[in-house]
Amino acid sequence: MTEGELLWTPHRANAEASTVARFMRWLAAERGRSFATYEELRRWSVTDLDGFWAAVWDFFEVQSSRPYERVVSSRAMPGAVWFAGSRVNYAEHLLRHELVAAPGEPALVHSSELRPLSYVSWSELGASVRVVATRLRELGVRPGDRVAAYMPNIPETVIAMLAVTAIGAVWSSAAPEFGVRTVIDRFAQIEPSVLFVADGYRFGGKDYDRTAEIRAILADLPSVRRLVWLPYLNPGSSPAIPGAITWAELLDHPPIDAASFAYERVAEDHPLWVLFSSGTTGLPKPIVHGHVGTLVEHLKSTGLGQNLSPSSRMFFYTTTGWMMFNALVSALVQGASIVLYDGHPAYPTPALLWQLAADAGATSFGASPTFVQMMQKIGLVPRERFDLSRLEGVLLTGSPVTPESTAWFYDAVKSDLWVTSPSGGTELCAGLVGGSPLLPVYAGEIQTRLLGMDVHAWNDAGEEVVGEVGELVVTSPSPSMPLRFMNDPGDARYRETYFEHFPGAWRHGDFIKINERGGCYIYGRSDSTLNRYGVRIGSAEIYRAVEQLDEIADSLIVCLELPGGAFYMPLFVRVTEGATFDDALRERIVTKLRTDCSPRHVPDEIHVVAAIPYTLTGKKMEIPVRRILAGTPPEKAASREAMMDPSALDWFIAFADERGAMVAHPSTSSG
């Protein structure tokens, strides 16, 4: 499959019926702004920030207790203030669809290894949120107080999240598979007063009781005054922690009418939730987002980008420890229903998620590119086994997408399908590049830069480049940029993370190429750069080539700059079951890289490993491995509790000990 090969073009009628097309017609009628193409609209959206974001506010009918004084204070980054003077509530805008939904219409569709496929209607969701919010107020939770959850991806977690934000408290969550240290590293930084927990979960057919972990977490979180206990693994059981309130007890309250419930409408600088960076190389950064900025961004992204509507049903496989959980819940802001799943994505069958998508009637299917590559390897053809007639689009995110993975959907799933691969970040809780229902889909190519996101590719000198790989930078502020990091006096850590390299511009930490037609390619993290003899190589290029070989199940590559201008670039591969790594396979890998990429892409050595280390959010741990090879003590290079399989790092530690510390250039050994 050739990179950039045309795979799909939207039907004209569907494009004209899309929300972004309606928005363009509305702009012409209400604002006197006419745009012939999406690209013209995009350029205006990053040039006239006030005009574009005010239009988003009005088009989606944001409800505010007071009119805002101005859209944005300045184009400064950091420091821009959005919609100063307004007072809004994020949860209110998600739940206002309860008032217009048909009786019994689902808001949540959910399933897990412990529960069969079930539905929560809009009215049931709203009623539960109002009760939990009221009970939290009775427990003394006030606006600005932090409330955390150690819960799986189930309806109770969504209800708790919306209840917390409805009263102006600040939400944060960790997935139940996170270890004790990982949870404490996060929650100790925000000092929650209330903690929601589930007693355990089931994954891959195995039960995981988390009672001991909950006790250990509470022992290190003295700020927690009240514990809410959900007997999820053992329904009907009593709390194992004295003094805990059960979920059933919390909901034991007379119904509260929607008209009589008061949402806490808050100012533009009021925090909504705290998300955390992956934490693989130190304490995770506590990233604070606000109600106003997140609301207008999510209205824009779900409506104008993802084209969601009340007839949509969005499914994305995620855990509560990843920002994609927040992004999935955000689909409710358009009146769309969402599909939640808690469990192993390929148990008891590799086709499980496709079965769920069919049974749930999903119109949008989301997963990671790694999951898709697994489907390709085993030869699964979902269209031959499942009724996917309602499926309209696919969303792939979490890592770079290869042309072959994009094309697979048209061969194996559906020929008429909108396949998007947005890329953004936890620090924005939004995408920077992604899809548009007005544009065609090309193999391996992200359709466009998203509206309101002033994204460019820059070389090391800070000059814009087109058609070549550069740093992904954002040159204008956007509403969902963090309010701040918690515990960061003077915003020192925030500024250092994103604005130190290119003062005044947001350096995102990804390699990107933007071609002449505006299509985008993400080539992996720029802070895990393969910088070999002055030529920057994206690790995604190497993974794409190597993992096309049937014998290679997974791979990881790093590059270290050594004293005297030398370089060391080893490739680590996991072979497929039954395959043998020999000189012939080694030569095929070398030939593949030399032919498909360039001689500079050929590694210095190739080593077979039993497992490739991944974070809990599915990212290959290139930076920690590079740091370990450079001599960084393993406990400082990576947090094992932030890993899918902590033992996967052991081989690399032993390898580094055997070789001795390879002293890397400071620019590549820091991470």
C-alpha cells in the first residue's frame, strides 16, 4: 500500500448534511462569512480566533449565567484567557439532552466481562447524576474540592464524573489496573476529599480483587474524608473498608426533578478535571483543564470534527486512566449515545470488540492502531462475520497509523467508511490533527489540521516546512490548553514542558509532516528522536516496515548519541509464535528497512526480546529504554506501575548491565 493512496471520498449528500457543512452555511447567513472549502474555513479559524470561537459558542448555544466580556484576552501562550466573565457548567451541557430525548432513548450502552450488554436511558442517567451530586453536596463537597475515582469503564464512573463536575468539584480518575504507587503518585498531588472505588474487576477471564490496593492507597491519602464503595466484582457484598458508603446507599434518595436541580455554573478559570501524563519517567504531571475551555473545544471537536449527532453511537475501547475516557464521555454533548466496555479487548475471542460494536449498533468504532495490527496479523475479516450496517466511521488514535492499517478497514470491514486517525494529547484533552467529513481519506494520512488548532511543522531553526518532517508546533492559543499544572509555582514546569524550545509557540513533542494538500503524518515522539548523523528518523517509519514481516509481532527502536559523535541504534523485536529468528530473517529485516526507508534506517544491531514494554495507555516505552541504556537507574527511568507488563523491562535492564552504561548526548538522554 502506497502512502497517500486515495481510499475513500465522502458522498456529496452526506458531506452537505454534516454538521460542519451546516456550520459553514450558518456562518454565511449569520456572520456574512462564506468559505468555498474546508481549508478556507480552517485558515480563518486560526486567524480570526475571536470570530471563530464566538461562532462556535453561538452555533452550539452555550448556556452561560452571564455574557462573556471578550472571547480571548490575547494570543499569548501561555496566558490567554478564554471567555472571561462567563459562567458555565460542563455537565449541564451534556445532560441538557435529557430534556429532549425520547422516553427510554439510551445515553449509555455498556458491557463488561462481569455484565451483559445493557442500556442506561437519558432520563436514568440524568436522575442518577442529580442524586449523586446532591448527596455529594450533603457530604460537604464544595466547588473546587477534588474528587477522585479508582473505577473501571462502567456507567457508575460516568455518573460519578458528571455528578462531581455538576457541582463544580474537580474530577480525576485512575484505572483499577493501576498499581498502588501509580495511583498515589497521581492522587497525592491533588489531595482528593472523596474517593470512589470499585472492589475489583475481571480481565481476560481472571478476577482481580483490589481491596488490598485500596487500603494501601487510602493509607497514603490522608486527604480522603469519605470513601464510596462499589461492589462491582462481588455484587451485594459489604464494603471491606470500615465507614465506606456503598454505591446503593449513595443513590438511596428521593428523585430530584431536572428543573429543580441547580448546576454550579463557574468562572472561566475554574478547574473541571485533572488529567495526568503517563508518568513513565517521573511523577506524572497533573494537568488542569477548565469548564469553559473544555466545553467549547468539545462542542467543536465532537460536532464539527467527528460529526456526532443525537443519531450517533460512539464506541471507543479505553480505560478510565486515559484521556480517551473523557473524550468518549464528551460525545454526550451532541446528544450522541456512547458505548462503554470493561474487559480484555480480545477475550474470549479476538473478534470481541467487533461483536460488541455490532450488538450495540455503534455508528463509530474506535481503538488503537496496535489493536488493528493484531487484527491484520490473525486475518480477521469483520464484514464476513458481523452486521456492521450502522457503522459509519472508524477512529484510530494512540500511536501512528500505517497505510496498511488504514487500507485494511476498506478491505475487511466496509468499503464505504470514514476512517480517521486523530492525534492530540492529554494536555489538551483534544485533537490537533484529525478528520473532516468533507474530505477524502488517503492511506496512512491524517485528513487535516483541525479547526481552531494552529498547527505547523517547524525545523530546528523554527522555520515552517511543507512536505518534510518537522516538529509539531501550535502557534496560537486554543481554549482547552491547560489552565495550569497543579503544584507548579509560576507555571515553571508548564512553561518548560511546552514553551522552552520555541518561545511563544507550543512544542507538542511529536514529529509531523504536512503535505501540500494539508494532509498530516505523525511519525512518533520527537523527544524519542532517532537522530542519526544529523538525520532525524521517526520511529514509526521503522515499525511500519519491520512489522509488515509475518515473523515480527512487535518491535522497538532507540538511538543514543555517544561521545565523539558516534551513534548506537539497536532494534528490538518480538517474533511471532512459531517463528525462528535466524540470519535469514535478520537479513530480511535489514533489506526491508534499506529498501522501504533508507540505509540510515538500518539498525546497528537486532535483538530478540520476549516482550516490548508499553505504558498502560498503550505507548511503546522508547524513552525509558533509551535512558536505561544510557545509564539512568531503572527506578528513575520508568515507573513500573505505569506499565502494562512491568517484567517487560527486565530484559533491557539486564542488557544495559551487560553492555555497561552507554553515555548518551544530553539532548537524547533526557526525557
